[in-house]
Amino acid sequence: MRHEVYEERMREQTAAYVAAVLEAHPELREPEPEPTPVPPMPGVEQRVPERKPVTLHDLLRDVEKGMLPPPRGIAKLIIKTVADRHSVSVRSIVGRCRLKEISAIRQEAMWEVYIRTELSLPQIGALFDRDHTTVLHGVRRHEERLKNGGRRT
């Protein structure tokens, strides 16, 4: 019973999150154009990529089909979305950079993952290579910034 309630709640949260991201970034609604095929060169073996990376379109399609991605997959997509929103790399968010601008973005990503998934603080910390107390601190700091209109306290 608990698992079914959790799945339903995650499906609703995921659908709402994907809808919000697609509303904020309408350019994501259009599928990416297929790359122009390159004619084969004699003597050169062509490599075909095995998988495409997961996109918001894939996630939305899976939610509509009733297939729920694992919470860690949702969390990684959330981190990527926050990184794209602030025009920074995912590597800088999960990395060791201590610049206050990057730290604030990291804390925002931690907060987004915290409120949008059912991952525990230690699980979120593992995504960012941080301790669970660091995640808790980041979530609290971001909530303070939200209350103060973005100003640091």
C-alpha cells in the first residue's frame, strides 16, 4: 500500500515538475532535429551511439505511460535543469567549488531535489558528494533566501 501511494505521489510530483520546466523553457518542447547523416568513409568504422541521454521529453512520455523513473534519475534531471537555468555546468554544482555564487546554485539544486523527491538527506548528499548535514544546511539557506527575496542572510 505504501509503495503504491509513493508511486502515485511521485508520478504527480514528476508530472507537475516537468510541466513547470516545459512552461519555463518552451524551447524544450520541440524535439531536437536529427543529425545530418554523414556518408561512410572507406576504411573507417562507423560507431553508432547506444543510447541517447534522458531528456524532459522522455521523462514526460514515461510519466504519461505510467512508468515512473527512479528517484535518483529525477534528481539528476533536476540538478541538470537548475544548472541550465543558471548557465553553469552540472560538474560545477556537484564539484568542490566554494564560490558563493556556485554555492547558492548548489543549495538551490539541493532544495529542489529535497522538495521534489522522496530521497533522504544522505541520498541527496551522495548525489552532491556531500554529507547529509551539508544538504540540510543548504536547504535551510535556500529557504531563507526565498523568504528574503533572494538576499543573503
